[in-house]
Amino acid sequence: MFVSTFIYISSLLVVLLASCEDVVEVDLDAGASKLVIDAEIVWIKGTDGKQQTIKISRMTDYYNEVVPKVSGAQVYIENSEGETFNFDESEAGFYVCEDFIPELYKNYTLYVAVDGQSFTATEQLTSVTAINKIEQRTVLDFSDEEEIEVEIFYDDPIDETNYYLSDFKSENFLYPEYILSDDSLNNGNELNDSHSDEDIFAGDTLEITHRGISQQFYNYMNLILDASSANPFAAPPANIRGNIVNQNDPNNFALGYFRLCEANHVLYVVE
């Protein structure tokens, strides 16, 4: 009796272990194909900021690796003085302006018309101070393994409430590392943002972009990063609304956030 039971259990374990190698695909509902408007106007310090790009796509099924690009949209931005900047489609889903005029603290309104729907959003162009210095050190990770940390330093303006978004990119990273910060505890002092990673090596080039952002965009990015475990390139949470409003049907909103940022952009070679 014991032997028979043992053979039965052993056979069952073999079947279970073998079944672990099978790929299980869950039949997920496709859901609504929401419009995604990636409209970031970035004025890099030291440039005229004339060339800007807006990307428009749609959400797709979980198992679809190809993101559907949206063609045929009408896209333009208007500033508070009524000047209009047209964005022409350069390739599927990419809309480019060659004569944009960025002005700090001025309000801009985005207009997108596609598939009989009209979308708008308004935001102010936010300033940022220069990066003072970049430092590098070796630190220990959670497993007491050494890794390289790169840190940027910048002065926070006094008598202002400021919000910042920095990203660190490398060919070795699966996706950029985004860091949100504010001056609530250090107003008027020198602030810093840092990133350490086991995939940073001597000789690598890190692309660092440090932006000044609005409080509203700061709050939005906080929700996005929390919901996607700091990976903004994961499937965007459909319940997190940005500032882009559908004028025809407010409930059929577009995903994304229209933002305008002055930014520092540096290429740092790891030592």
C-alpha cells in the first residue's frame, strides 16, 4: 500500500513539474483602444527650442508588441497671445514643429483633432536652474555588492515652490530611471538627484535630463511611477487621468499629460 501510494505521488509530482514548463496565456479583455498623447515640450538650456515633437498612439492588447501609431491628426499649440505653432506629421504618429517659440511662465494650449474628436490641454512653461556639478562614487547595494552612483547638484531658487523631474538613460538600461523631487524641505538650498545601478560601468555614457515641472505634472508623475513600479514604459494605468480633455466627450479622455519644461541636458561619461 505504501509503495503504491509513493509511486502515485511521485508520478503526480513529475506531471506537475513538467506542466510548469508550459506557457500559460491568459485570455484578457481587449478593452477600449484609448488615445495616448505624448506631448512634452522640452526647452533645453542653450538651444532655441524651435524643434518640438508630439507623439500620438493608441493603447493595444497586452500581448500585442506593436504600438498602433495614429496618423492624420491635426495638431497645434497656441500661446496666451494667440500665436499658433503647427505640428506636421513627419511619419506615422510623429508630429513635428520647426518654429516653436518657448517663453518661460507663459501659458500654452494644445489642440489635437482626430477621428472626429477634439482634445485640449493648457499648461505653463516651467523654468529650471542650471546643474552645478556632477559627482560619481561607489556605493553598496542591498546585497552589499559595489555599484556606481552618479549624482547631479543644482541650486533651488528661494521664495519659490519648485518641482523637478530628472531621468538617467543608458544603453545598458531597459528603460530610463526617473526621479521626482521638490523643495518642500530644502527651499533655497543646493539640491541633488542621484542614481546608482549595477549596470553602470566605467566608460559608459549617461544621458541626463533635469527638468523644471509644474506641481500638477509632479502629482501626475507620482501616481504613474507608483502604479507602474517606477517603469513609466509599462502599460499606462487607464484610470490615471492627465490634463488632456476630450471636448466632445469628457469621459472619453486621452491618456498622457501636456507639459512644458525648461531642462538641462548633459552627457556624462562614467569614470
